[in-house]
Amino acid sequence: MSRRAIARVRAFEARSLEREQVPITTHHLIHAGMYARTITIPAGVALTGALIRLATTLIVSGDVIVTIGEHVRRLTGYHVLPASAGRKQAFLALADTHMTMLFPTASKDVAGIEDEFTEEAGLLFSRQRENVVNITGES
């Protein structure tokens, strides 16, 4: 994403933070050297993601409007997407939308993994809201 596109998402984020925040639970799975992070955005809710510094796979299932670089796209249905490093996106769910981000990691704890994928870990819902954590211990 360009600096300009990221700045637009940051401006949207600043305006969004002035409104009441909808609680969103984060589900974490650490299994076989992979980390999966899943949230559900309820219909009608807009949110922004942290600036992601790693390339990941992003799975989206639902109906959502999303910023992708300089563009705004609507994703309807089920999508498995390559998601580049250096992205910060805004989302508006038109229906309940499930999103899972996946990437390999050697870390064994959620906080360490969050610090690995973003410098904005303090902004994550998982640092402020409910979490469901499953660490299998399998490699």
C-alpha cells in the first residue's frame, strides 16, 4: 500500500475511534508452526486493521467492503487471498463477515505473535477485549 492509502485508512480510523466501539472477540490458534487469527465483524460495523508488516494469507467469508491498496472492493462469499506486508485496511461489513489471517511463526504465545506481525499491537481488539486461545503444542 502507498503512504497515501495508509494515511487515508488512518484518518478513517481516527474518526472511527470517536464513536462507541463494538466488542469483537478474537480467536487465536497456534498449531504446527502456524498462527490463525479469526474475528467476526457484525453487519453494519466498520473497523480498521493494524498495519501488518508480514505477508499473510487472509480468508474472508461474508459480505464486506474493504480497502485494498488504492482501491475499494466488495467481497461477497468466500475468498482466500494473498495479503501483502505493509497493509492497513478498513472494512465495512454488509453482513456478518468472518476473517482469518494466517502465517507461519516460531512464537508460542499470542502477545509475542502480535508483536511479530504489527508495531500497533496496542491497538488490537485482542489487547482490549475477549479472546479465545487454542495452543495445541503440536509442531
